[in-house]
Amino acid sequence: MPIRYYPLNRVLTNQKTNGGEFTLNGSNYSGYYYKTYNGQVFTGKDPVQGPSQILQPTDLASNASTNGQEAFRTGRSASAGSQPTFQIPVPYYPKPTPTDYKRGSIIRYFVKKRGQSGYVIEVDKSTHDSLLKSDSEYDYITYETTSLFWQISGPQHDTIQNGGKVSGIIDTNRRLTMMKDPTFPGLTAFIGGDYNKFIK
């Protein structure tokens, strides 16, 4: 079955039911599920891990389904019952300023779900800091964060100038990304070899 793709604000992942909420092929279902923006519910933690078999809600789940659709409409995620609601981290595309180029670098911020090597998302500093402070805006239990120094000015590769080594953009960004990847799996794959991103 092909992997379904949904924007982050269109799918509620990593949900779990102990039974009584959904049926699978006519039988009571318990386990992980994810829910899409249009109210459909599938087996598995998310569209990638699947197995993405469609679930049918029972009468007991009708209120939960309504609440879930409201969460998507307002851009906030929610779980059944009285569990707290959190904002979903939104992807961010950095836009370096002239000051950044004069300084020669920016700091990039990333989040991903704990224990998973994929689903790395680049976010803004505010989202990163909120998760790092473990406040109530984002689900800091589910997501972990990291930041990355990113060179945007200078020579493309390490070079020697006036008898001294000058760090190159591509070589520096590659080194720092690979150093960070073991503790934040998936970062290198997210960067995708684009180590001269944002240079002019």
C-alpha cells in the first residue's frame, strides 16, 4: 500500500485506544491509530508506520471524532478525554537577513518525535524554545529539539589564506550536521546534502 502523505496540520498521529472506540473489519480494535483532517481513522502510529487499515468509529467514539475534527479546524491537536491540547510544530523556512550574512552564520532549529529517526521538522526559534522550556504550548513529551550552527558566508570549501585555515561553508555545515546526527537521528537525511543552503 502506498504511503499516505498529509501536511503536519492535517494528521493527528501516535494516538492509542484500549478498545470500544473503533472497529476493524467488524471487530473491536485496540492499539495505535492516527486520524486525518477529514475525520478518517487508520491503524498504526502514523501514515508511514501504518499499517493504515481504515477504522470505523463506534457510537462511543462519535464525540471523540467530533473533537478531533475541531482540533484540525483550529490547528490544535487533542486526545480523547481530558488530556491537554497542544499546538503542532509548524515547518519554518529560515530567511537570513543582511546582518546574518555580514556575521556569516545563522542558527537553525529542528524538532522530531522522540525515538524516531524520521519526521525531522525545521521550526522557528520560538517553537524550539517553547519545547526546550517544557511549557504547555507544545507537546514536549512527544517532541525533542536540537539547534545547528549554519555557515552562510565565506568560501565554499575549507581553504588556506594568509597562512591560516579558513572554514568553508559546505565543509563546515557537513561536519556540524554529521556530528549532531548520532544524537538527533534523521538530521543528515533532512539536510539532504544541501550544505550550501542559504548562501548568496
